[in-house]
Amino acid sequence: MSDTPLPQPLLEDDELERLDDFLDSERVDPDALDLISAHGFLVALAVAPREVEPAVWVAELFHGEPAFADDAQRSEILALLERLRTNAIATLEQGGLPEPPCEATLDGLPAEETPIGDWCAGFMEGVFLDEAAWFEQDEETVATLLLPFMALSGLFDDEPDMAEFLADGPRLEALAAQLPELVLDLYLHYRVPPETPKPTPRKKKPAGRGPGKGKR
């Protein structure tokens, strides 16, 4: 039996449907993130090493300001998005795994043609929002942890370094299933201080060789 916890949904089904309906409506810019991409985007913001101002990420997610019907709708939608983000933080803080709102599988398709690929693209959009902060601490480790998200997102298909990685279908399929665990690994990377080596005990000075002793 595996000790790995099961991924936890970050919103109730009816809340996800409400967000989905709004993000798919004509009130939102056609270039705005859809539900699955927005979910990945907000999980990335939950992981991020420093907080991004809501005004910044809201404008990025919607690609501008949506044509909300009224203040009540605006408050409801923004509250759902913020709840998703804070629920992700709470889940990760307890060592839990956030569940994407789609199957974490490729089914033999290219990653960019799958919902989980869209989720990873949204996650990477969240990284791009404050990229310098993500790579400020131990760049090599962060790059390694982010590599599966990058590969599955379809945003880096033209990178020569990605060719061999993207050609390995079974490996990509396995990584898709591991995404919730990788999210937790990234979260912990930024919040659990690395182990510091124990200080080496100082050698005692030989007796009688202190200041003013010995030579005359």
C-alpha cells in the first residue's frame, strides 16, 4: 500500500462549474485562461516563493477586465478564484496534494492536445508572472522540478533541449500522473530550509600557550 496521499479537490464541483461557465462566457476576453488553465495558474501562485498582488494576477488570468454583469458577480467570481488559491496553500501546507480538475493522463496524445497539458500551461503562466523569484534560490533544483510542467505544457516544444524528453511518451505519461506530488515538492522547496551542516568543534588550545604565557 502506498503512503502517498490522494490528491484533494480545491473547490466543490458546483463552484468549478460556476467558474467554468463564466470563463467560457462572452463576458471574458477570448485570450483569457479557461477553467483548467486558470486552475494550474492559481496552484502555481499558491506555490510561488513570494506573493503576487491580486490586481496583477487577476488581470493576467482574464487578459484584462471581464465585463462583469454587476458588482455581485464580480465579487463572487473573484472570491472563487481566491478561494481556489488559498485552498491550494492550505492543502500544501498540510502536506496534501492538489487535484487538477481533469484526468492526469495523455492517452497517447501530444501533451499540448490534452487537458493536463493545458493545466501545465496555466501553471507555467503563473511561474512567468514572477519568474525571477522562482529561480532566485537553487536555480538547478527548481529547473529540474519544473521540467515536467514545461514539457507537458507544450510551450517549449521548439526548444532543442526538449526534443529527446518530448519523444519519450511513456516517461511523459508517468510524469503527468506525478504532477500533484511535484507541486508539493516545489512548495516545500521554497518553505523548508535546507539542512545546515553541523559546526565543526573548535580545537582547544594547548594548556599554557594562551596570551602572555610561554615565551618571555
